[in-house]
Amino acid sequence: MRKAGILFAILAACHLAGGHWVLWQGAAWAGMLVRYSQSYGMETGLYMTFDGKHPCQICKRVVKGKNKEEHSSRSERSQEEIGLYFFAYGSLSSPLLLSAERPVIGQPDLSIRTDRPLSPPPRPVA
């Protein structure tokens, strides 16, 4: 069960990093290399696969998918550029939401405590 969880975590991380596009592009290149090499020979097939002038349908879909993904993530970031900040003054206070255009003016006072510790220290009750 633990190995399955680790495998799932690795696959999820690869997907979040765009690894699924790498797999699709690799499959497309492999298919193009085989197809072009059978038709035109190995050297020409290799050149045609990687020159960017002869994309296959999978290559076109990968480019379209990457562009769509980048565009949607950019628009989400621009709409949700709200910072969530917690300022603690001795205890947790409620969060303060600030937009990216209005930075925090001034810093919270995080001074060192000056009160002395209890003498003798409290003992745990058993």
C-alpha cells in the first residue's frame, strides 16, 4: 500500500510539472521518427522529426494543450492575486487580505519578550 502511495505521489508531481506533455511529445516523436525513416531513410527521417516544420497531429495537439494550459494558469493568477497574511501580536489574529497592488506599509512589531520567567518553573500535575 505504501509503494502505491509513493507511486501515486510521483505521478501526481510529474503531472503537475507538465510531465504528461513530455510523454505525449515523446510518443509523437517516436511515431514520427519511425514513419519518416521508413519513407525517407534514417537521416532524413531524423531531420524531419526534429526540424519543427513537419509536425504530426499529436505534436499540434500538444502545442495547443500547452498554450491553453499556460493561458488559463496566467488568467487564474491575475484574477486571484490576493495575499493572505497573518500577523501575530501575542496570539493569532484574523487574516488580513491584501492585494498585490497595495503592499503592506510598515512591519509588525515582533519585539523580544522582556518579562522574566516564573521562578521556580511550574511543575506538571500528575
